[in-house]
Amino acid sequence: MRNRVLLALLLGAWFAAPANAAFININDVAAGTVTISFGDFDNGGFSIDGGAATSSGTLTFADGVQHTFTGSFFQNNPVSPMVNILFALPGSPGSVTSFLRITNPSLGNVTGNFGGFTGATFFTTGLATQLQGTTGGGSVTNLTASFASETASVPEPTTMLLLGISAMAFARRRRRS
């Protein structure tokens, strides 16, 4: 009996495969483009905008367009929470300028959408947002997600003040002539 248990343990260890969590990483640091990398969607693949499903890959899109995705990964436990990684500009925390939303991570089937920064608002929300130009992350069982957002080029107040003073001086000089 003892030999059978030992043999079963050895065979189990021999055939056991390492468990990998599925992942979705969005990189929107470069101006004009957003890149999505995904992997370990071995239970049916990952598809963006209805394209062909693959288990892993990296794709780059133009900023400003909202993309949808679906995927299937190995998951044994029901999961109900959503993952929202939302970014906004200073002073407008409810106006989402870039984002990743995973809306249905139950039993290994995931749906969601994402969009890269152009300065325009994708949608408004009452949910917590992060400052545009930072990195955010989230996870549920066997799925991790991250988003590196593009830094918004907002002129600092001193620059705006100097531009205003210069414009006023130019207008005054022009009137005198």
C-alpha cells in the first residue's frame, strides 16, 4: 500500500504542469498608439474586436478608439468582481481619458474593453480614477491586469502666465504703432 501511495505521488509530481495566471497588459506610454499584450489564455484564446483568438500575443492600435475583447483562461472558482483601471486628467476625476475594464471574469471567461489617451473623454464615471500618466493594476483569481498610461502634456501655470503677459505686451505695442 505504501509503495502505491509513493508511486502515485511521484507520478503526480512528474505530470503536474505549472499553473500560470492569465494576464492583460496595456502600454499607452507612446503618443498616438496603445499596445496590448496578453497571455496564458489557453482555454479558448483571446480575441480583440472579434479577430482570431490566440492564447498569447501583442497588438498595437491607434489611440482614441475603444476596443473590445473576449478571452477564456483556466479558472476553477467563480469570480464576480470587475477590474476597472481608469485614468483621468487633473481637475476632472470623473472624465475617463484612458482605461481598461474587465467586466465579466467569471469561470475563466472574460469580456472587457480598453482605450488609449488622446485628451478626449471616453466616458464619465463615479468610480475612482487615477491620474493620467501613472500606472495602475488589478487582478482576480488567475488573471492579472496592468495599464501604463500616457502622460498628458498640460502646460504648467508659469508657462501659461508668461504666454499671457507676452500676448498682452504685444497687443499693447501694436496699439501704440
